[in-house]
Amino acid sequence: MPPIAPLRAAARSTALTTARPTLQYPLNFRSFSQSQPRKSGGGGHESQYDPPSGWLFGVKPGEKYQKEGWEGVWHWGFYGSFAVAIVAYAFKPDTSIQTWALEEARRRLEAEGILPDPDVKPKE
């Protein structure tokens, strides 16, 4: 059996010399675009990061919170759709197997004459 150390050294040297493809971006989608890629750092836009101020929701005590434009629409849409879902659930038809079986048994007993028909008024 050959010694292991020379085999390890040979494997290490070939692993270092072979060129490995970088798979950071497997497909270059920028080749389809006419615009130049932006460099990280500048970009021309201000930072989207708001540094922490130490106040709850960024509002100092004594100041009134000013709602943003999307908040009212979001609240009406979210809670309104929740209310519509509750009403729809309250008025949905009863499709349980127990209700069907009870109605089917009542129909069969009425057809056989065991139960009287509730729609027929008794003669006085």
C-alpha cells in the first residue's frame, strides 16, 4: 500500500491549480439589459435605514403621531375584509353530513307514512 502523505500533497496541489467557476451569479441576466449595473455604496438614493431614536415608534412623548398615507386604507381593507368574512361565515349554508342524514331520514319516513307531512294541515 502506498504512503498516504504524497497522495494528499498531490491532491492538494491539483485542487489549488484547477480553476473553479464562481457560482455567485450562475446566469448573467445583466447581459440582456441596456443599463449599467449600479455600484454598491452611492447609487444616488438616500438610505432607507432610520437610525433608532429611543422612542416608542419614533414618537417623542407629548407629540402627536402622524399617520402615513397607506395606513388608513390598510386598516379599512384589512378589518373590512375580516368583517365580510365573519358575515359570510355566519350565513353559509349548513352542509354537514348530520344535517343531510336527518333530512333524508325525515323524507323517507314521510314517504312511508310513518311521520305525518308537516306541510299538510290537519282537518278539523
